Amino acid sequence: MVEWTDKERATIQDLFSKIDYDAVGQATLCRCLIVYPWTQRYFAKFGNLYNAAAIMGNADVAKHGSIILHGLDRAMKNMDNIKAAYTDLSTLHSETLHVDPDNFRLLSDCLAIVLAARMGKNFTPEIQATIQKFMAVVVSALGRQYH
């Protein structure tokens, strides 16, 4: 079980209260699909993902990026038991979608980069440490069903 300080809890809540879920979600998923093109195989139904411009202009990618980011609300609301909160999503991704669990880590890294780019100097090392800790727990919870 992960221990959260009051400051970490407040940092996570504050960070997510200030971000534009649609824009950050889209930018995060786009970055992941562009930088790690093998992740595109899970999104074949989204149509044209042949280059960066096509990915960035794809409405399905934008929509799914927002869904992913809104999915983090579940973790924020269940910080003391994120693994249990993500049991159904872990099962879906492992047993139905057959997503390589390492892709969750790649997406998490992309989220940190997008947040850093948007927040600039306000993305302090302390905020980065907190968001990376939070996302590491989410990634572990999503990959739990694979073990």
C-alpha cells in the first residue's frame, strides 16, 4: 500500500483541478502514438494514424485522450486503494484488449512531459515527483491483472 502525505494529496488534487482534461488528454495520447508508433496497433479503428499531423487531427484520438485523463479521477477519488479501483480496467486491458502493460508507463511518461510543457517553471521537481508517484501507482494498478 502506498502512503500519501497531505501535501502529495493536495498537489494531485490541485494539479488536476487546473488542467484542461480535453487538451491535456489529447496531447498526451497524441505524443504517445507519435513517439511510440507501435502503440498505434491498439487504435486501428481510429482510422488514419499515418503521421503526426493525422494523429493530432484525429477526433477519435482526442476523444480517447480525454477519456484516459478523466479515468484518472477514479484514482484521485480512491487514493488509498487505487489497485481495487482499477481492477475492472486492468481486466479489460489485459483480457479483452490485450494491451501490453508497458504502454501504461509510456503514456504516464508522456503525461509528465505534456504537463511540464504546459506548466513551464510551475512544474517544479516536487510536483513532478508527486505526479510520477501517483502515475506509478496507477500504472501498477492497471498492470495488476497481468501478474
